[in-house]
Amino acid sequence: MKKELNEANVLEALSVVRDPDLQRDIVSLNFIKNLKIDGAAVSFDIELTTPSCPVKDDLKRQAVEAVRNSIDGVSAVDVNMTSNIGATRVAGKSNPLPDVKNTVAVGSGKGGVGKSTVAVNLAVALALDGAKVGLIDADIYGPSIPLMMGVTSRPTMNGDKLVPLEAHGVKVMSIGFLVDPQQAVIWRGPMASGALKQFMTDVEWGGLDYLLFDLPPGTGDIHLTLAQAIPLSGAVVVTTPQDISLADARKATTMFRKVNVPILGLIENMSYHLCTACGHRENIFDSGGGRKASAELDVPFLGEIPINTNIRVGSDTGKPIVIAEPDAPNSRVLRGIAGALAAQISIHQYSGFSQPDIEIRLDG
């Protein structure tokens, strides 16, 4: 039997709608805002933890059905989907980036897995969904973000701060903006680590929802400097399906865990190739390795990205595929992975995750 139309009964009806990631109903999560009843019409906002929520359309549909099926005499249900991105707070850690809500390291245990391509497309995908996003090219010796984002200018100064450049809705900083692109950066480890610190403290980032760090391959000084300098929201590890890459991805995961950085997920790049002529799938670098490694390491598997010429072309021309071909299947894959990453950040926030203080000596 349907219930009378009033605010209490509407909220009770909506309490059956659960966020599948946070494992709680949208009423107890305080997602319902601006509930109004005008005659027989009901309207309210559902305020999610990220605009990149991969299940927002499904939550909206469930909310409409819950009200219509439970409340008598409802003529219309108007649901407005909004978001308010939460900030990761880590107890006992000072934060040199107080206006940045979430910081994410994108790493890999080895080079050649397409980590920078993944980082660029994740950053742009999050921005396309409406988030305020920044991207730091932390690969001091081999900066590739300027090329991939199509930025060649030099940053300006505002007082004593560098103003980051912007491309595709993302604020960007790289050593490639500050040195001659034809010259190699020949610095010892402490100098490279110092440059990374300056990208955090001497750049006018402003308010950001997400700041991504495209790390160099391996597990060296830069990684330790980053873990020591700021309370990271978490890390993403990029791999390819073959055994040698997966072995290095496991090492990268172990490194992040040793410095108390939560693993937000593993992404398998170059997972397979679809023939453009016949659609046949060919697993060039084996298959299923990333998913298997995720299970072994007990970390989320965020998704598979296929080998595709247009993804490579986008990186070479400074137009990431998610912006150059927004409706392409591969763009949908990458945007889905960005949504899964945002969901994992929210899960950690709502689970009350906290890190202890850590002390890492960089001088041996």
C-alpha cells in the first residue's frame, strides 16, 4: 500500500536506494538536498561525491522509481544530479597544498606501459565531468606532458608564484615548460626532487578537486619525495598484461604500501587490439594479467585500455582522445576508468581511511 505524500515518507522511500560503491543508502549518506513538495510534484537534488560517478544515471532512475512506487498521488518526480567533491584528510600529516582536495600519484614499475598517456586522459576526463583538475609532470628527466597536452608556452609569474598553464580544462606544470626542449635535464637526484617540491609549493594552483602526478618509471627518489612531501589520497599503478610488466607493477604496489600510500587501483593498458577491418580481438601482450594481479594484490581493478592508433595519435598531437573523439568507444573506456578512480577516492574517504606519520630519509 502506498503512503501519503509528505517529506518523511519521501525520504523513507529514497532510503532503499543504495550507492553501490559506498555501500550505504543515499539518505543516510546525506545525498538528498533541497527536497520540495509542490502539490503532487516532488523535486530534490542528489548530491554525489564526484561528478564522475559511474552510476549516477542508475541512481537517478532508482530514486524516481522509489518515490513513484511508494508514495500515493505523485504526478512528477524531478531529480537534479549535483556533486560536492570531498577532500582527503590524513591525520598527522602537514599539507603544503591546502586548497587541493585530492592528490593522486600515477605510477608504474617500468617504462613503456603508456603511463603518461593514461595520466593525461584521466586528468582530462575528470575535467570534462566538471571537476577542477591539475596535472604535474613529475618525470623530471623525461617530461612528456607538454607534448601530450599540446602546450608549448612558458608559465608566467604572479608575485613569487608560477602560474600553471592550462590545456583542455586542466592546469599543467612540467619541467618541459622551463627548459629548452632540445636539452637533456642532467641533474642529480636531490635537484630533481627539489624541482618536484617547487611544483607543489611555488605554483599557484588555486582550488583543485584533483591533482594528478605523472611519476617517472620505477621506484626512486621522486616517488619517495612525493610520499614524504604531501599526504597523498592514493596511487594508481599502470601495467600491461605481460608477465615482465606485471612483475614490476607488483613492485610499484609494494613500494607505495611501504610508504603508507593507499592503492586506488590498477589499470591494464594495451590490453588487446581490435582489428579495424573485422573487429577480431587479438591479445598481443597476453590477457587477464592485470585483473589477476589485482586479485593477488587485493587492490581494485579499474579497467582495461586497448591498443588503438587514435589514442597514440592523440598523445602525439596534444589532443587526448577523450577530448578529440569524445564519443569513441576508447574514450568511453577511459572516462569509465576515470569514474572508477573517483569512486575509489570517495570510498577511502567514507571508510575513514587514515595514514600514520611516516619518515623517509632520502640521503641514505
